[in-house]
Amino acid sequence: MLKIFITSFEFYRYKYLLIFIIIGSFLSAFLEMLGLSLIPVFVSFLMNADKLNYYLNNYEILSFLKSFSYSTLIFIFSGFIVFIYIIKNSFLGFLVFFECIFFIDFKKYLAKNTFYSYMNHSYDFHLKNNPSLLIRNVTAEVSGLSSY
């Protein structure tokens, strides 16, 4: 049964969507890691203002932030964290949407192919096999194979 599913699935039909899902999964992992790593840094800056001044004085790329007050820097940094989380959650929402589209199409394709393969078998095949097993293969086995 599994051999019918694997040999009958045309991967080229969903190649670009599958590539997008794979690349999107790596990008979502990066965004998740970025969002989670910003929280301890933010808490560290809230608890110790000297640490923030140390980084502003030692790194040239952050020198433009010296002109802001401490409360303004905390407000800017918290806004940056909120922006990162909005971007991350929006991207994850789109990724889950495309994953659902892919898996729904995959289930429909497998169920249709399995049903058509049973319909093209001989009458003798249907006399020897229990119809409830064939229906189960079309419904339950397809769902079990395509779930993640």
C-alpha cells in the first residue's frame, strides 16, 4: 500500500511550495531564535544601566545611540522587540497557511489516486477484499500517511 502512495505522488507538482516551506521553516527557526535571544538582553539592560553605557561606548556601530537618554533607549529597544515579534508571528502565520494548503492538497491527491487504483482493479479483486478495508485505506490510511 505504501509503495502505491510513494510511487504515485508527483513531487514536481508541489516542488516550489515544498521548497518554500523548507526555506520558510529555516527562516522561522532563525526568527524564533532572534526573538528569544533579545529578551534576556533587554532584561539585562533594564536591570543594569551601566551595561548599556558600556556597549554604547565600546562599539562604534552603536555610537549614534549615545545622544538618547536611558528611558528613550529602553523605549526604542522595546519597540524593536515588538517589531521583531510582529514580523515573526506574521511570517509564521503565512507559513502555517501554506503548510495547510500543501497537506490538504497532498491528502486529496493520495485519496484520489488510491480510490482510482481500487476502481481500476478487476471485479475478482473486489470479491476477494472486504470493502470496509478498501474504504479505510482511502480515508484513514491516507490521513495517517499525510499527517505530520
